[in-house]
Amino acid sequence: MFNQSDRPRVFGLAPGVDFPAALVQGLQARLEGSPPDAMARVDLIVNTNRMARRLRDIFDNGAPGFLPRVRLVTDLDTLVPGITLPPATSSLRRRLELVQLVSKLITADPTLAPRSSLYALSDSLANLIDEMQGEGVAASAVAELDVSDQSGHWERAQRFLTIAQNYLNQTQGQPDKEARQRQLVKRIIAHWEVKPPANPVILAGSTGSRGTTSMLMQAVAKLPQGAIILPGFDFDLPTKVWAALDQELLSEDHPQYRFGHIMRALDLPRAGIEEWTPTKPPSPDRNALISLSLRPAPVTHAWLTEGPKLKGLETATANLTLVEAPTPRIEALAIALRLRKAVEEGKTAALITPDRMLTRQVTSALDRWDILPDDSAGTPLQLSPPGRFLRHVAALFVRRLDAEALLTLLKHPLTHSDADRNEHQLNTQRLDMQIRRDGLPYVDADGLSRIAAKAADKQSGPADFLAWADWVAATFTAHDGKGDKTLTEWVADHLKLANAVAAGRSKTVDNELWNRKAGQKAQDVMADLAAQAEYGGEMTASDYADLVGALLATGEVRDRDAPHPDIMIWGTLEARVQGADLVIMGGLNDGTWPEAPPPDPWLNRQMRLKVGLLLPERRIGLSAHDYQQAIAAPEVWLTRAIRSDEAETVPSRWLNRLGNLLNGLPKNGGPDAWEAMQARGAKWLDQVRALEAIQRTPAAIRPSPRPPRSARPHGLSVTEIKRLIRDPYAIYAKHTLRLRTVNPLVQSPDAPVRGIVLHEVMERFVKSISADPARLTKERLLEIAAEVLAVEAPWPAARLMWMARIERFADWFIENEKRRQSYSSPVAFEKGARGTHVFADLGFTLTGYADRIDVTNDGDALIYDYKTGTPPSKKEQRVFDKQLLIEAAMVEEGGFKEVGTVSVAHAAFIGLGAKPVEIAAPLDEEPPVEVLRGLHELISKYLDETQGFTARRIVKIEEAAGDYDQLARFGEWDGTTKPTPEDLK
């Protein structure tokens, strides 16, 4: 294939050239006239599976013939017959072993790092070991670093690095993937030095960014019939600039730095790099422009000398569009619009970006036109149905089961995924609604049985539902708080529980958990974990759940409907070896493209340089190379969002360079070219605005419905009178429309719950005093409070806070209760103190419950109502909160049977908040007769068909949300809007 040469054989293909197609074209051209089987003797080494598939597609679509032997650079076992190594040690096993070692170190000295950083530190240490093995750096070299001039942090880091050294020393005979790859490459190179292959060996598509790959590339280039083919080689870069790329600290972020490193290693001048084929890039002028814009920082003065020599800037930028969107959402919509047009034009189009949030937004936007892009990244396994399911099941071991966690799992599509799935869904809905009605903060078998029994009472045939509830109780409860276990035990318990939940009551293996691609991938992850679990040692349930989540996060799955064949989403790695008619480079903001180098907890830049490890700028250099290749496509969009969700963004450094270079060349038409790029993008942003334009509809009226008298409420509770005064629409919605608010699934320790608990405490305490006056002590009050809170308040933090609140007002309450007990005795409490009053002429019944009614020695009644918040003032009671005034009037009318018809001498709110206080009702100013007369007048008014139930008529706090605000469409109107009556039939 090649002529004999004493120097290494290195070829390149310019940015923008379709690399796989040009690679095949060059192979066929060089083997033209050779026997047909000559191609079959070519060993072709490529760097990705995607490139290997693309090469096969090109050969399949071409003339009949043989294929070369295509293999991955990471799969070299069959490259040289007889040279192979035992399989590598599982990376998971190494990770688990490192976790154990780091855990012991943190346990011995907790000041080194928090326990929560265990997995992050172990993973970071594993990555460092990978890098050391890939670059051929001995552990001793890192351990022997002089850190005397560094901060104390590096001394602490050395203690962790000692773990890496000891681990590598102990596992020399069991190499992991990186170590095995390097050992295999060394053996192959040693064999070639003695007996070089006679057949062609070509390594194509790699940049040599990792030490082992670079070592292999150099060896292949020196073979008699060997060659390496560099992707995106910048033939426009002058020789003097290549010479300047030898300074690692200054030049490693340049896109061509890795190629310069290989050239220096091979002692090969720039003139020694030949073109693999004469194929020209889509726009040579654009390649020259981009090459100049990316010059290394120390030599950007070349813009002043070489910039004016650039020709054809208008041609170079003619197919470049710059979209500077106000927000990421608008950026995604603009991209989606262009991809949709590409479909209509019959073009292939690819979105290239490292921003996964942007790709999800674009995919979502394309869905409106029923276009599903071919996303090379797929879906993270942890976000797939099996991944989420396994993480939810693992969480059962970690924390006390609450209603939200239970319903989340019960509603998961993989739960009870057998033939009775429909019945399971119906039963889950029934349980859900009952839990919302009655509340179940934390789920145990007894609580679940109690809730299920109430739900079963509403069913005609409850036997099946109760059997299902028993299965739920037996399967989902009592899994937390089991202490430390070995990883082997955790995995076994996890898989057993996951299969039980997925199988349902049938207990068969015929469920959907491990089916389809996502299920199979999840099964592989769990099988690998089970196989390596013996190296995991003991761990807590929380650590195990974190481990499972981290393992699932490393997997990806493509289990979607058939995507559109011409619309692709690529990561930067996939884009290196593929081409499209239209390339959209999205998310061109600093920190996204290029990504900021991740923090290194072990070594700073200078220390890395000393030992020969990769510098953080290497990633930026690789991203710059991806940018240089992608922007050379036939048509290119450059997009960015001016502002993110948090703040304004900074344009990508490469975009900044391109803009600065063009705007600095007015004589060449650079500013005009830049403005034309922006103008083309602005047109698409205008289309987005047109797409998003809405036709405003008139705002909703402030409702004041007027239903017929028969549909109006003919009975209310005393506490609802305040709502009738302040928000009549809420009374209409509740009693006329019969709408009830649905309680949240997660019952929280809010003010209503606190009020219920505190009322129970007070009632029990006062009853105990009636039985034995000696119990009127602070100790007895706190004892009863503790008993009630233990049953009624399952939230540990809330129990402590509420208990502290009771302690604060206990002395005040005891003192005032002694005064009350000195002249009266309690006779009725909330459940027994039920009163009614009938307005016979109106056909209206008023009902109410008093928290407590005492009777004095003179036979007068005293009414008390406990408030956990601030009690209403006397003025507020006169106008709005008439609860005590109405109850007093009902007592004097004989409405409370427990008390009889007696005179009310006193009524008061007992405030048990942060500042305990007793506020009396203004009985003198509002005598019972006047209260009933005013109440009769109010009810008469609202039974009149001409009176509307106005929404939020006189609310106390304008910003406070009401139960029926959404129904009334509050927000489209406010308190200043005039109500609009509406007669209802």
C-alpha cells in the first residue's frame, strides 16, 4: 500500500472533510490495481464503535469487495496473533475496594474529609489511578512529590494518594482496564520491534490525547506498512506556530496541540504530514479564518499581520448563522425550527452540544411536529423506568416510609406489572384518596390497615381490596432501620424486594422489570454489582442506596421509537467522525462549551506537570478541536443564550475570538460579515416570537354568582359565618357546587394539625383536673402533652418544637386555669359541646362546636376557645370573627343541650401562641339578641336570589391564598375589580 520510507508515516484530513468517507476513499485509491483480497489484509484501528459502524455502512453501500479488519483501539487482543492478556479486573471491583480503603482512612481520622464525600473521593481517586496508568506514571512518582512549598491541603491529599500507591502495588498481577490496555500495547510494540507486520496497519481518527493511545500511534506510524491518519488537521497553521505549540502550560488548550505533541515525539516536521486524500473541505476560506482566530494566546499578534491577508470573508461566513437568543428556551425553539426546516428540505442536520439540558429542550420542542431526533447519548439509565424503580426500592431501606414514597412506588408502571395491573391501579387510587382524607404521615402495617378498612367501607365488594392492602403492608413496610450489612446482603435484599414489588400478588417472575433494553441494561448493572459485592464490605443503607444510584447513573439506554433518520443529536465525541449538511453548534457559552475543568482534589497544575500527568487544559484543547471540526461543515449555526436561569452568560472564548477577529478587519469586510451572521440569526428569532405569539383573551370577571334559593346553603357552621362575610364565593363553591379541597398527599405539621393536637392536649388536661384537682400542675400538663404528641404528631422535629411551645406557655396557663377553676367548672368540651340554632322562618340551621363551656357557681356559662395563633381582636370580633358572640347567643337560646338555657357571663379566646393571651369577646357591645338579629339579616340577604356570592369580598390579607381562588380565577382580577353578578338557573 505504501512506498518504503525511513520516516514515520502520518497523514491528515482537514476540518470539514467527511472523515470516514475520505478514509475509505484513500484506502481504495491506494489499493487500486491490487488483488481483491488486499483490502482484507488491512488492519484498520479506529477509536469509536460509531465510526466502525459508519465505515461498514460506506463499504456496504459501495462496490462489492472485501472489508478491512476493523477493530477498536480499546480492543487489540486479536491484532497480533498470540499476544493477549487475561481479562481486566472489573472496574466496579476496584471502585468497591477503594471505597473500603478510603472509608477506613476517614474513620481513623475524621478531620481528613466528611463521611458524605466517601464515594466522591473514591471515584476521584479511581479516576486519578486510571490517568496514572494511562499515562504511564508510577505511583511512587506521585508519592515522592515535594509538597513542602504547598499548603496543608496537599499534605492531607498525600495520605489519600498513599492509598493509590499501596493499591497499585497490591494489584500488579490483576490489572484493571487501563493498566491492561497499556501492558497489551507495550507487548504489541515490543513484538513489532522484533517482527514488524508486512500487512498495512492504519490507526485513524484518534487525536492521541491519552498516553497509551499516543504510544500506539507512534509505533504504528513507524511500521513498514503502518500509518496514522489525523482528523481535523489544520493545514493552514504556519510552521512557526507549530513550533510554538511545545509549551504545555501555554498551548495545551489549542486544538492542534496533541498533533504537535505527536509530531515532536516522531521528530516529524510539519512538511512531513501529508493529505490522505485530495478532498477539499466545504469552505477552505472559512478554515483559514477559524485557524487564525484560534491561534495560541502568545501569538495572537498574528491577527495584525495575517488578518488583512485573509480573503473571501463574505464567502467564508456566507453559510454561518449566529443565533444569540435571550434565554435557553428561545435558543432551543430556534434550533427546533431550523431542524424542522431541514426535514422539509431533505437535508441531514445535527445538533452538537455538550449541554444535555439544551438537547432535552430541543427534543421536546420538536415533538410538536412529531419529529424524534436520533440522540446518540440516549437516556441516562437512572432516569429510565427500571432505573427509577430500583432507586425507589433502595430508598425503602434508607428512611422511614411516608405516604409520598409509598404512592410513588405503587403508581410506578413497573409495580405489580403482571396480569392484574388494572386492579392494582384502581386500588392504588382508592388508597390515595383515603390517605388524603384521613392523613397518614408515616406508613406502617397498622396504619395502612386502618386506612384500608375505611376505604373498604365504601365498596360493595371489599375483599379483594383488603387482600391487596395486606400485600402492600407486607411488601412495602418495615424495611428501614436495619443497621449495617454486607454489600452482598444488601444486593440480595434489594433484588428480592424489587422482584416482589414488580411481581405483585401473583409472585410470578412474569413482570416487566427486566424486559426491554432499559430493563436488560439495569439487570446487567445489578448482576455486575452482585458478582463484585464480596469486595464491598459492610455499609449503611444510605451508602448502599447512593452506590446503586451512582452505578445506574453511569449507564445509558436507547429504547425509543424509531427516530428520524436525518435529524441527529451528537455529543462532541460522536461529531468528530461524522458529517451532516447542517451542523448546529448549541450552547456556545463559556462553562458549557468549553466546559470548565473539574476541580482536582489531589494535584494542582504544577504538580501534574512535574509527574507527567495531563493538565486540566487538555479537555479545553479537545473541545477546541471539536469546535474547529464542527464549524467547518457546509452550513453551520452557532447558537447561545445571552442569559441563563441565574444570570447573564459569557460567550464561548472561541466565539469571542471569531467576533473580535472579524470586527478588527473592516477593510476586508469583517464587521459586515459578522453583522450578516447576526442578522440571519435574528430572522429566526423573529420566527420564534411569531411561533410563541399569543392572542390575548379578556381577563376573567370577578365572579359573584347568584344561584336560585333552592341551591343556596340552608345550613352553616358557626366558623363558616366568618367565611361567608369575608369570602362568600368560597361558601358558594363548597355548599352549592359541593366542591371540596383535596388534601395534600404528604401530611405536614402545619397550623391546622398543630391546632388539633393542642386542642386534644387541653381537653385531656382539663378533664383530668375535673377528676382530680391536684393534677392542676405544669408537670401533669407536660405529661399529657407528651402522650398526645407521641400518638398524634409522628414528626420528631415537630414534636420537639411543639413540646417546647407548650412548655413556654405552661406556667401562664396553669396560673390562669387556677383562677378559672376557682369560680367555675367545665361541663362540656368540643365533641360534647355541640349546639344548633334554627331560623325557622328562613329554613336555615346553624351548628357549632365550642372548645369548652364552663358553668360558674352562680349558674352562668363561660365559653372558651383555644387558638394556637393570634386571637382576633375585639374590633375584629364585632365585624368579622363572630364565633364566640354567636356561640354565646346560641347558649342563651338553649342551643347547647349539655348546658341548657343559661346566661353567658363571659366568652374569651385563649391564645396559646408565642405570646399567650386571653382576649374576651365584646358581649356588652354585642348582646346576644343583637347578634342573632344581625345574623338573621345576613343569612336572609344571602338567601335572596338578588344577592351574589362575591369572590374575596373582604379578605383579611390580600396575599393570602384561598381554597377556591383558582376556581374564581383570582389573579386575572384583584380586590379593586368590581364584581359581576351572574344569575344561575
